[in-house]
Amino acid sequence: MMNVGQDQLATIAHLSTVIIDRLEKTVSMQNQVVSMDDKNTLEEMQTSLASVLMSIIQRLDKEIKPQADRIMQALLGILTASPSSSIVPDAIFGTVGSLANALEQDFTVYMDAFSPFLYTALGNEQEQQLCSLAIGLVSDIARSIGEQVLPYCDSFMNFLLNNLKVNSCYETRHKRFQPC
Amino acid sequence: MQSSTLSQTYKPAILQCFGDIAQAIGGNFETYLGVVMQVLQQASTISAGNTDKNYEMIEYVLSLREGIMDAYDGIVIALKDKSKCYSRPHRSYVGMNADSI
């Protein structure tokens, strides 16, 4: 996906619509799952779809803009529905990060809707992986939207400073932070 | 930073994040300058000590210092317009950090 030529961009754009369609369908399926098996399959599916979407966004860069509304809507839908203990939010955060990088200033419109999820992740030290992803995401967003991040800065700084204090209690020697 | 028992994962990342936020919001970073400088100063006092064989610790301290420098980098860029008035009290800290590295 990352190395596809310029002439194939139209195909990729079409593929992205298909993937978004699938993602939207999984949101409605989330209410129907009952068994553990179904749940695992669904989560696996969402994670895979989100990572494909991430690659597409990275390749299409600014061209993704017309789709951005639908993508964010689907991603936020999944975030609302999935428990923070699952692995799905990790993948979603990755996708949101690539979207922020691609859209730059235009990502600002989604900040109001997305920031609550970011705050929750930053404040939840039990989920180390998600928390460190969220920290990387704050960096990405700050770099992308520049001055417009200002209204959210107070909360970000509070959470970050708090994390510095709190997380000394949790030993995480064997995990390494990977910037997204 | 308060405690010296270390969680190695996020601290360097958080410090880098401060740098990024500073660069993003420019002069408005002033509000957080005091507390961030304090944190950076505390962070710079952590050292691997004499424990020669503890490579994990050494690696952590190195990445932490990288984070500290990234943060200073962002802050200096952010406050460059006003740096004449703001950097003076902190200049000696930055110098001290550079010495310890």
C-alpha cells in the first residue's frame, strides 16, 4: 500500500471507500454481538480495517480530505462503543494520528469530538500501551494543527504532568514507547 | 519525576510532547513555562550513577536526556520572540544540563 505508484491512487481512493463502508458496518454490528467468539472476531476485524485505513491515509495524504468526515465518524463510533480494555482503541488512535498528520490544520474541526477520548486515554494509567499512544498522538496533533491546539492545551498539560507524577508507581521496564 | 523509581516508557515521550506543544502554541507556552522548567530540571538530575553494568538504566537516562533536549528545543523556538526576558533565569539550568551530559 505504501509503495503504490501515482497512477494507482484512484484505485486506492476507491479501496478506501470500501474499507470505510466495512468499518461503518462493524459499528452497527457491535450492538448485536453476544458470544465471546463473535466479539473477538469483530475486534480483530476492526483492528485490521483500522490499520489498512491508516496505510491508505498515509499514502493518500491530503487527498483523503473528502473522506475525512466519514472516517472520523466511523472511528468515533467505534471508540464510543468499544471498552478501553480491548485492543481496538490502540489501532483507532494510530489511524487518527495518521489522519491528523495528513490533514494538518483541517484536523482542528474534529478536535472537539475527539479530545474527550484522548483525555480518557491520557488519564488511564492502567492501560499503559494506550496511554503512551495517546502521548504520541498529542505530539502529532500539536505539530499538525499548530496554534489551534491552544484551547486543549490546559487539559493536555495537566494530564501529562499528572502522568509524570503518577506513573512512577507502575513499573514498565519491559515496554518501550513507539512513536506513531 | 518526584520519585526515583522509574517507569521507563513515557517520561521521555512526555518531555518530547512538551516540546511539540511549545512549538505549536508559541508564545502562549509562557503559562506552563515555570512548571515545565521545574520538571525538566528534576529530570536532568537523574543519572545512571556508578552502576556500570546496568545498561537498561543507562539507555533510559540517555533517552530521558534526549527528551529534555527536545523539550528545551521546542521551548526556545516557541519563546524566541520573547526569549530575552524569559530565558535569562533559566539559562544557567540549560548550561548545567549541558555540563552534566
